[in-house]
Amino acid sequence: MKKAPKSAELIRLTQFLVLRIDRYLHQLLTKKSLLKDAVVTPEQVMPSPGGFAEQAWSPSQRLSFDDVSRLSWQQFEALCAELLLREHQSDNCWLTHSGGDYGADVVLTKGQNAMLVQCKHTEGRTYDGYQAVTEVHSAKIKYEDELGKQVHSLVFVTNAVRLGTRTRKAAKQYSVAVFDGKELSVLLGKDFVTYEDVVGRLEKERLGA
């Protein structure tokens, strides 16, 4: 006779189901936006034949770059937070409030310095990140005032592997470090981040809460 699952396992299973449903809804909204505002290929708008079953992860599974396209945009922000936290050995790391982030999705601090990160998750391989670069640059004054620390680093992270020329130009002009899909893949190869880490980050208190 099988034993009943422990309450902790039930909670974890529920969390996974909620995040998977959230990711699927995000995909539908993203595809609608792509159809409205951009020229896309049929492959970008066709639903995954595997459905939800194809999206399941083991909590302890290490995430690779191949997994990134399967994340929701919220999970992608959490992944970026976990990767940069490890990469820079930061003292503190927060996600900001969606819709009221003032141009930064992730904030990290180390000593008296702070890092602001703008994240953009996309299903396409090419992305124009000009607006994302200008957004994170404009967030500097707001977060220096809120944190009482100097923002020494501005970062834009995306899973797209190709960025427009004006994106790179603006990043250079505003001193914004850019991590595209290629650099992101390198970070994922260096730093061990699991799906459980991503879920845990999403459950943590957000900056300004």
C-alpha cells in the first residue's frame, strides 16, 4: 500500500503546477503580442504538441540554456537573479515589483555598491533591447535614493542571441553591460542553478514590499 505524500511534497507539487499554468498563459499573451507587433515565423506561434507534460521539471534539476525558453518571464527574472547573485557573490538580492520596478527587475548589493538588472525573456532569437537598456539606465537615480548606495553596475540580460545595432550602441553610451543568450549560456555552464532555486526566489520578499 502506497504511503500518502507528505504535506511538503504536496505544497511543492502545487507550486510547480501553478508556475506551469502561469508560464502557459504567458506564452499565449506573448504570442498574441508577437502577432500584433512583429513579423514572426509559423514556428514561433504554434503551440507545443507536448502540452504541460513537456514542461515538467525535477526540483533538483540543474537548468541549462535549453531550458530557458520553457520558463515564464517571471521565472526568467528569478533565474537571472540567482545567476548574478552567484556570479558576483552579492550580499543581498531582490526581485522588484512587476509593473512598478522603475526600470529594474533585479537589484543586488555588495557593500556600499548596487547593481540594477533589466531582464527580457523572448521566444525569438533576435531582440531589439534598446528600450530595456534605456530603462535600466533611467532607474539609477531612483534606486540610489532608495538603497542609500551607489549604483556601480547596470546590466541588461536576455535569452535572445542576436541584438539590434542600436541596442549595443545605447549600451555602450549608457555604460550598460549586456548579457545575451550566448553569455547567459556561459553563466549557466559556470553556476549551478536548479528549478527549485528559481521557485524559491519567486517566493522571497520583493524590494519595497
